[in-house]
Amino acid sequence: MSNIEMTQSEVIERLENVLSLPCTVDICGEGCSFALTIISDAFEGLSQVKRQQLVYKAFSSDIASGRLHAISMTTLTNKESIS
């Protein structure tokens, strides 16, 4: 288990790599626990479960190693964020 904590910039970088489309991320937390609000058109047409699976994919190795312990998330498309 790694005891090196994640930074907010690492969280954003991982999300951008997985989503492959521009995204806006509001992030709270530090170390091994984060609350995220992610806005991206990469979520268009996806159910909430599929959106969460996509986000968790970005952090699978960090979760497995114990580097990241908890993520809470809200996922929105750009259109949903305006309404």
C-alpha cells in the first residue's frame, strides 16, 4: 500500500486522460479522499452508473493500491450543468 497522497492536480490529470474531451472539475478534498463535480460532454448518453464507471476507471490503480480511498462524485454534461 502506498502512503503517498494524491494531489488535486493528479486527480484532474487522470480525469482528463480518461474522458478524452474537455472537462470542468470542481474538486474538494486532499490526500486519499475527494469530492468531485465533473462536467463533460463525454457523459452524453451515458447512465449515471456508466458515468461513475468511467470516472472510477481513471483511478482504478490508485484505489487498488490504497493511494485513493474515497471518491464522491456528481457527473454532468455541459447541457445538464446549465439547466
